[in-house]
Amino acid sequence: MTVTVRGLDVDLEGRPVLRDVSLEAPAGTWTAVIGPNGAGKSTLLRAILGLRRPRRGTVSVAGADPWALPPRRRARLVAYAPQNPNLPPGMTVFDYTLLGRSPYIPHLGRESARDRAVATEVLERLDLVGLAARPLDRLSGGERQRVVLARALAQQAPVLVLDEPTTALDIGHQQQVMELVDRLRRDDGLTVLTTIHDLTLAGQYADALVLLSRGRVAASGPPGEVLTGEAVGAHFGARVHVAPGPDGRPVVSLERSCGPR
């Protein structure tokens, strides 16, 4: 399902955070939103999710305005894995994954056999079955990231929104999470939107990048067009070298100064 944003303005406590932001994420593609801290990346995702009301502009998910949908209907269209999720201590991995079925469970009702089967299938796909009975507070960082993703996937929504899915992970777990998301996108035809700090990871996996700077879209398009040394220097204040990797996608590396050590 296609996600479209047009001319979006968002204020927080009277302060402008996003101004005239537009993007389009075609069905089945991966769009990564990048930018320096404070650029408005998470606010943009929350506006797309219907969690932050814009002052001006429109958001459309498969032709529907998220704000016009009841929360349960919205949750069947868009699944969200936040950067800092609330992981109830003592809750098991299976029960937390089962929370993703909430949009399908009647009010005052209980989960069905179908709901439990979906949760089990998701855990199998993410190689988490062996942890199903483990409490959330006994998981490693990489395991927690996969469990948060499991809850989102259990919603069986066609749009998957991930806010910094590789935060606090070592390089091996970063790659595992990105490969997993990419495989799920291709297998299930998901439309994926992420924010991500690591520019090389963004360039290696996303179909398109949207560079936010000071609340505005500074550049958008294929990774090779957005990730340039000039753009990174201007908006991140970093000296970098950008070169194509073996597959032609951009790889960003820091440039050291030539001064005395």
C-alpha cells in the first residue's frame, strides 16, 4: 500500500518542527528517513501513524487519512515499532507478540486460536520460538529488537513503520535486523518506512531516502543521489567520503583530518 505525504506542517507546543514536508512511498518499497538529530524524523513517522496531528497538509495510507480511521482500523493498516518501546517486565515473549493481535480481538474478548497461530508463526519466522516463554527483561538487546518487530508483524498490516530499528545494537545485530526487515518486505510485499542514523545502512537497504534538515526535505530520491559528500557535510556537519560499494550502493566513511596525531 502506498503512503503519501503532501505539504505537511507539524508544530509541537507552538514550535514548528516540520514544514512543507512531502514524500511518497510506493507499495512494496523501503523508504528511509535520514537527517541530523532534531530534524523532525520521529515526528514525521508519528504524523504518518496518526499519532501527531498536522497543522497543515495531508497524509494518506492506501488512500485513507489515518486521522479519519478508528484506532483499531488504523492498526490494521499500519504497524509501528517504536525506538523506545514499553516492555512490561515479567511478560513473556509470546504474550508480548500476541499484543500485536489486539486490533482483531473484540472488546472484552479473548484471543482466538487464529490469533495464537499468527503469533506462533511470526516467532518462527524471526527464530524466536525458543524464547517464547522467556520474560522480556531477560532478553539481550538484539533479542529485544526482534521481539518488538514480532509484535508489529503480528498485526499483519501492509505498512511497517520502524523508528531507529538498529539503535544500541552492535554491527552484527544491526545487519541481522536490516536483512530480516528486507526479507520480510520482499516476501510479504510490505511497504516499509524507517528512520535510521547509520547512513551506510540506509543507503545499502532502502529503495529511496528522504533527507530531513531543520524540519524540511533537503533531498529525496535514490540513495546514490541523496547520499553525497556535499549533502552530508552541509546537513550533518561531517567530513565524509562517499563511494559506491560492490553492488553500486553508496558507502559512507568518515574522513580523518591530516593534522598531527
